Amino acid sequence: MVDNLVIDDAAEAQRYEAELHGVLAGILEYSVKHGRIALIHTEVPPEFEGQGIAAALTRFALDDARARGLTVIAACPYVKKYLETHPDDRDIVVG
């Protein structure tokens, strides 16, 4: 994980936001309905790619879903790929 990376839930925008040194470095959009969170789209600007930001956002989202008792719908291609290499998280994934 990148040093000085701060991830927060921007609930009003329905997305998790990653900031690096005060600059928006990535987002993971979501939608929550009926006890499920759909992880829809991950985006990291080119200048921040390759630093593990998308992975950190995904990890944060999965941990948040687990803490909130939500099941996860992995609609985002990046999240799907992440789950292939992190099988321990599949217990909260549906669909």
C-alpha cells in the first residue's frame, strides 16, 4: 500500500475516495440497496497507476461491506479480478 494514502467513504457521492498528499488519486463508485453493495467502477488517474491504489480502494470497500453486514456485488472488472487473487473475501460476494 502507498504511504500517506487516505481512503474515505464519500457517501453523498456514493463512492470511496483515495487521496495521496491531499490530491484525489482514485475512486471506487458503489450503490447500496437491500443489504447489498454493488461495487461498480474503479478509476485511478494515469499519474497514480501502478501504485496499488485500486487494490487499496477495493480492500477498503470489502472491509467496509463486511463491517456493515452487506453482501457484495462485484460489477467492476477490477474488483472481479481482485477477488480472483483474494479468495478469502468471496464469502461476502453474491452473483
